[in-house]
Amino acid sequence: MEKGGRFLEHNEPPKGKTWVKVLAVILAVVLVIGGLGAWFVVSKMNKIQKAQQGENKLTQDDISKLLVEDPTEETQATEPTETTVPKETSPDWGKTGKVINVLLIGQDAREGENSKNADTLILLTVNKETKKLTMTSFLRDMYLPIPGHGSNRINAAYYEGGTELLDETLKENFGLHIDGNLEVDFSRFSEIIDLLGGVEIELRADEAEEINSHTGWNNLTEGKQNLSGWEALIYSRIRKLDDNGDFSRTSRQRKLLEALLDRYRSIGWRDLLKLMDKLLPLISTDLNYGQLVLLAMEILPKLPDSEISSQRIPADGAFRDEKVNGMAVLVPDLEANREMLRNSLLG
């Protein structure tokens, strides 16, 4: 039958039904792609280990042995210093939506111990507005109030309560909101470096000599050197070449982390995806898959163009050295350090 100058075939579907079919096909394709994407993400995220949380199964004697700098040293025990948290510190000023705070924990697992030690604490902060990336080292000898556990060195929070108590300690003392924790054991740290092809570090002559003395290779000299995983691990642990000990050690660790970020910047997405299967099992986190993906989407695109700076807590002029119960500790001025953090991280 003719209509509008042409014949309608009996098998020609009405236009409305055609569009329904087209939309159905498009929806099916989207669902398949989305399903594959979700499967890919979950398959990768499943390779990551869960971070240490809750009670740490260490006895008080174990903790005391870990915290006393030299058990054989005869020193006059002093009364613990009063370290009260300023009232203004309690509000969670870090949870503004302007910054992302990820705490990087370098674990030092030792043979015969039931728990891992938080030997290194570095806060990685990304300011979403300025795209500035700040690395903040928290010195392990810093003496702080630990919620529900009195006052002690900051790494005692991790000994006694894992990432949960450590995050709570940072919040109560400095007002910091931690979005997530990433943990790497030192025994696996060198593997991560080697998978990325090493890191380039500017070495002093004495630093090169110190690393060579441990490896026996005598291949490093003063100047820019590409360090293997083992060499980088030795570099990050050097603390006796300078008078300020742990201050220089944490400075080297931030320098090493910055070099790692530079290696990331030089790797294309395809090569990075190939590395993921090997890299992810070396990392532990308390984030679930969705949280980790959202954080990665927030942070990774900003890294190539980010301005990178580093600092440490306690800051210069904002602490005092003390001896408490045989422990050499740094007692911070919490008010001054909190204000410095707020200014540097929020800008």
C-alpha cells in the first residue's frame, strides 16, 4: 500500500520500536564495558593487602623494649612531661574537602616479633585547589598524648592500635583528617624501587661511601646516581652521617619519595598498568576498593603538574629535647606545630 509516494514493507518496524532497540543495544554495550571496568578494578584492588588495624598483640614489656632508645643506658628517670592538647586542636580542621591526606607508613617487621613497627610516617597531602603536593615527616621520637594510652612516642600509637589509633592521634593533636593509610614493609620497599627501574638521587660523597660499605660494590660516587632498591633502602636508613640524626634520615626519605614520584611521572599509563599486578601486592591499605579508586582519580591526574614541597613535624623552634623514663624524646609545641601545618597544607 502506498503512502507519501512510497510503499511500506510488511516487515518494516515502526520508528518508535527502532529507537527502543537502538537504545537497548547502546545500554547493553555500556553495561558490558562498565562490568569489564568494574571487574578490572576489583581484580587489581584484590591484590592489595589489608592494613594493620586494631590491637597489635604486643605486651607492655614488648612496647617498652621498642621505645627505650638504649636499655643499658643508666639515666635518671624523669616524670613524664605534661603534654596537653590545645582546645582549639580538637576540631577536625583538616576535613575541609580542600585537601587529600594519605599517610604513608614504612613498616619495620623484625624477626620473632608479633607486630610491625611504624619506623617511618610521611603524610602525603594534595591541595585540590592549588595542586600543591606536600610531604610531611612525623619524627618517630615525638612525644605526644595518645588517646586512651597516656603520653608516649608517636609510633607507640601504631604499636598499640594500628592505623586507627595512629590516625586518631594525629587528629587529636594536630586536627588532621587522614583519608587513608598506605603501608609498605621495608623488606618489600626495595622490590618496588626495582620494579620502577631504580630512582635517581643526588648523593654526597659520604652518603655514597656509606651505601658502598653495606653493598660491597663500590660503584657509587658523589653526584646523581641511579639507586637500586637495596641501595635506596640503605640510603633511606642513614642517620649517623649528620649531627641531627633522625632529622636528616627523614629528609632523605622525603627526597627518596620525591624521586619515586618523578619515576611515576616518566612512566606511561600502559607501562604502569603492566606494573600494577606486581606493585599492588606489595602495599597494604585500610581503604576499600571504591575509596582507593576515588582517591587515585583525585590524586594521580594532579601529580604530573604538581609543585612538590617537604617539611617535618616537629618544626624548627617548635619543640624541646627531653629524657623521659630513659627515652630520648622530642616534646613538641602542639599549638605552634598545628598552626604551621594548617598554613602549609591549606595555603
